[in-house]
Amino acid sequence: MKFLVADDHAVFRVGLVYLLQQLDPEAKVSEANDYAEALEIAERESDLDLILVDLLMPGIDGFSGVSSLRDKAHSAPIIVVSARENPADVQASLGHGAMGYLPKSSSSDVMINAIRLVLSGGMYLPPALLGQREGGGGSLESSLSQPRLSEQVARNLTRRQRDVMRLLALGRSNKAIAQELELAEGTVKVHVSAIFKALNVTNRTEAVIVAGKIDADDSA
């Protein structure tokens, strides 16, 4: 597998490289110490399997940097790795194209499991942040993990597709959804495609964000 690790702290970057090599001893890992270098590598390396990027690095505002990296990264999923631990940063990172958010305080086991989940097509959200509330509003868990669909969208989805949507919001991969709902993985893929069409989105991140916005609108 091929990875890109972007972090301006050399010691932490080396740690991530070591972690990825534990995951895959034959892994090829490119390193960047700022967004400019990360963008250059992402554009050049079209066959990256995963990108791990520090939220705050020199050169570009963090979320804009993630968005720019998403544009250059072809189909490689992005996991934000950050010392900042608050739900707003998680939501913003997902909104700018990340498929996961890893606090730097996470253990190596948690990081490896999160990486495996994202590599398998899932989305990783830090459990410790899911229950935290933002300024008296709803929790990250309620806005992302338990989306309430609008009546218009709900009418366009079958009951099973609504079940799949809720598991998508929990970051489950197609394989995990298939196991939990006792469906064939191919059937889950069909349901996911139908959900994307109903929500007018093209990927999982957009679906989760749209579902969260719908939840907020319905609660207003």
C-alpha cells in the first residue's frame, strides 16, 4: 500500500510512518512537512491508498488545506490527525472532505483500527468526542450518528435504505453494514447508491453532512 503522511512535527510524523509499517511491512510512505509539499505529492502520486494529515500546518488554513488536499488526492481517503479535540473540528473536517478524524492522543491500537476502517471504505469518528456538546446545541453523535431524514427524503428511501443511512453515519463500511443488517455486500452497495441519488450527493462524507444538516433543519 502507498500512504502520504503530512505533519510539520518530525517526531510525530516518524511515529505515524512506523505505525503504517506495522500495518503493512511493505508499505511505501511519502512524507510532507507542510501543505504545499503534501499537495505536490498528492497530485503526483495518483495511486495513494490513504492520506494522514495534520490539521494545522504552515502555509494554508487547516480546513482549507484539507479541502485543497481532497481536490488533489484523486480517490485516496483522508484522515485528519490533530491535537485539537472538539466536535466542531471533527464536523468541519468531514465537511471539507475527510473520511476520519484522529486525535493525536489516540493509542496506537485505536489509530491502526481507524486506518483499517477507512481503508475498508468506512468513516472513523472519535468515540470520546461523539457525546460532547457544542455551545448548548446537539451533540456530535446526534447530528452525525442519528440523522433524522426530512419527510421528502424519507419518502424517497425504503426502510432498509434508511437503516443503511444511519449506519453510514456511524462510519460503518459496506462490509460491516452487510453483516449488521444481514444483507449481501452487493445489496448494500445498491442501497448506498440509491441514498446518494436521493440526497443528491456523490460520496459518504457528503451524505453524512447532508443528513446532519437535515437533522438540524428538522429540529429547528
